[in-house]
Amino acid sequence: MSYLRSTHLVEGIGDEVLYSIGAFLGILVPMIVYIVNGNSDNVQNIHPDSEENVLSTRERVRASERVRTNPGGIDCPVCLGNTQYGTETNCGHIFCGTCITTYWQHGTWLGAVRCPVCRQQVTLLLVHFTEEEQSQTSAEKTVILNKIADYNRRFSGEPRPLMDYLRDLPTLLRHAFSEFFSVGGLIWMFRVRIIAIFIAALFYFISPLDIIPEAVFGILGFLDDLFVLLLLAIYISIIYRNYVQSRANNAQAQ
């Protein structure tokens, strides 16, 4: 009596399902690693078109009198000191909270500013405080948080071209990922929506119904999977942006 040996990698599960899950994780894990690590380059050079406004802002915040309270941290390109109450733009550049809000208030108060480093329109300001600064209670911190909330309330809902969504992805996804696992981070409604998106993406990868089937086009068949994953990532960034905007509106109402 002869027995047929199963050719599947895992008994009861088709190999195509395992390959799809492997491809999904192979794409997702490097993306998460890149997002979590963020921009490892601490050098932020001022764009030539921003130099005049930065010099004016530097004089207003009296850079020479600022105390370096965060040795070894990221240098603020405006005051040239280590960042105090770091504030990150949607394009991923970090400034002192006082410096970037002063740059806004004494520049284009009625409109969103352009990043002093890359000149991309700043539509969102994100808190990038150290753990010590997070636990502090000070008048300066309260003022900065109120100004960040005011800025986000005014400009976070402005329409943007598709390329701006793509440029914002690393920064917004990194903050969303960080807040997702924090105790006081994203509220459950937003967490459930993000989980549902990841489950939907996984099911799409497993599903045999593809726009570009891998069985016919080989490795090129994963292009539609990449496109779907990119769209889902953009949608998550939009969810997080809406969350930050609603949080700013609530802070303004209080």
C-alpha cells in the first residue's frame, strides 16, 4: 500500500497562500523599519530661498542666548542649537517649537509656511519632544502646544497634490505607528480602522483575484499588490492627519 506525500509546504494550506503572505510581509516589514527609523541624518541645511526669513527668526528668538538642553540631539537649523520642544513638519524636518512657530507667526501668518529646509508646504506640525520634555510642565511648553494646535487647525485640511501625500508618508506613518502602541495615543476608533486596513491588504494579497496575476506575469504580477499597499498607506496617513486635525480642534475649543 503506497501513500502519497503532500507537496505543500504546510499541510492543508496552498503554497500560493504562503507565498502571498511571504510577499506581503516582505514588502511590509522593510516599510515599517524605514518608517520607524525615520531620517537618520541630523544635518538640516536651510534652503537658499529661506535664508532671509530664517535670519530674521533667529534674531527674534535670540539664538545666542538659548541654552543647549538636549546635548547630542538634532540641531535646529533656525537657532543653530539643539532642539528644544522639537516640532516636526509633515516633510520630516525638525525644529525647536519656538523657532518654527515664530518663523510662521512673523512670516506668512495668514497662510501655511514653506519648510525652511526643503521648501515643501508645511500643512502639519507634529510633536517631537524628548521623554523628559514630555513629562515637563512649563509655560513655554503650553504655549508651543497651543500654537501647534492652532497651526494644525488652520492648515492641516488644505488640499495637496498627490506627490505631497507620497512625501508625507514616512513622517505621518512613523507618528501614527508610534501613537498606535502608546497608552495615550490614537483612540480606539482610529486604531480599529487601521487594523481593518491591514487585514484588507492581507486578504487582497492572499486572494487569487489579481489585477495583474502572478501566475501569468511572474514577479511583475506583484506590481498591483505594491500599488494597493501604497494606496492603503496613503489612506492611513490621511486617517492620522484627520485625527491630528480633530485633536487640534478639540484643543482650540477647550
